[in-house]
Amino acid sequence: MSASITDQCLAHNRRYAGGESVHRAAYPGRQPIQPAKRLAVVACMDARLDVEDLLGLQTGEAHVIRNAGGVVTDDAIRCLIISHHLLNTNEIVLIHHTRCGMLAFTDDLLKAGLEGDPAAGKLLGQATGRAFTGCGKCAATPSAFHAFRGAIEPLDAPRDERNMERLAWDVRRGMSAILNHPWIPTSGPDAVTVRGFVYDVDTGLLEEVSYPGPMGSFG
């Protein structure tokens, strides 16, 4: 059996972590609208992740959907449905990463700080190392910031067993959201595959997250 596109990307990642450049940055010329590798990637917006580089993808080969945390939000689901049903992708990859800012706050804490609560603002300033300036106003949107479950830690904290567990929890939650969505087929002739990973920003390597498994709690 030939390797999946995701497996090929993992091989490229090992080369990338070893210092080899796989992605070619030059303009490739005219390309079709459908991604050539039939791959869609949901990844964090963190500046330390260059998705095309770390997966060895070329321009035109994949859809790359990015947001804070690489969270599978309603909008990410919207993008994946369009990507699959209209543009023919059939492999989905989720990428979280170590030292993620989504580990350093809770939704309630950030909302309180933005609304002007001084205690929340102080905690957020301590976590981020910058002065946090609240806005003193309430807002209906965004309805959620999707901070990762578990006890918060300082911004950019080094990798440890606890934060790796928290990252794995959220990767699995994202995989579950995709695999259980009625408009994303996971069986039959039009099925997609879904795999999740944590990218180590200190080594350049991807580590696969098993599924199913624990998804965490609010306790």
C-alpha cells in the first residue's frame, strides 16, 4: 500500500527538522483551484509555525486553515466542508504546538480583563509579560476564545507532561468535532481521514496524537 499524503508530509517533516528545506518558495506558475495533494490542514496562527515548510508542501498542494490555537471552530468546520465537498480534499491534518499561548489563560479570565476587571488584568499581565490594558466594555462577540482546558501556565512555558496532555486533549476534541460532523463523511467512497499532531517548536518535529482518548475536563 502506498503511503498517504499525511505520511509523506511526516517524512518531509523529519527532513525539515534535520535542517533540510523541502518547500520551494518561488512562484510556481498557474495552478488549478483544487489542492493537488487533496489535503486540508488546520493549524495554529503562531508565528513559529510555517506550515508549508514543516510539512514540505508546495504552493497549490493543500488548504491551510489557521486560527489562534488551531481550534476546530464553527468557521474551521465551514472551511473543511467547502474544502472537501467542493474542492476535493480527502485528508485532514490538525496541528497544535508546544509553548502555545492558548495554555496561558481561560476564556473567563480574558473576558474579565477585557471588560476592565483589574485583578484579571493583573493576572494576564503576569502571564504574558506585557502590560494588559482592558477596554472597559462588554461585547457579544467573539462568543468564545477557545482557551485549552486545564490549569493555566505562564506564556511560552517549556514543554512538560502536563501541558503536552492539555495539547493532546484539544487535538482530540478537534478530531472528534470533525469525525462526528454529519457533513464530513468518514466512511464510504467519499470518506476523509483525520489525523492530529503536536508540533514541537524547539525541535521542529511533529508528534502524532492517538485517537480516541482523553479530552480533559474543566476541573
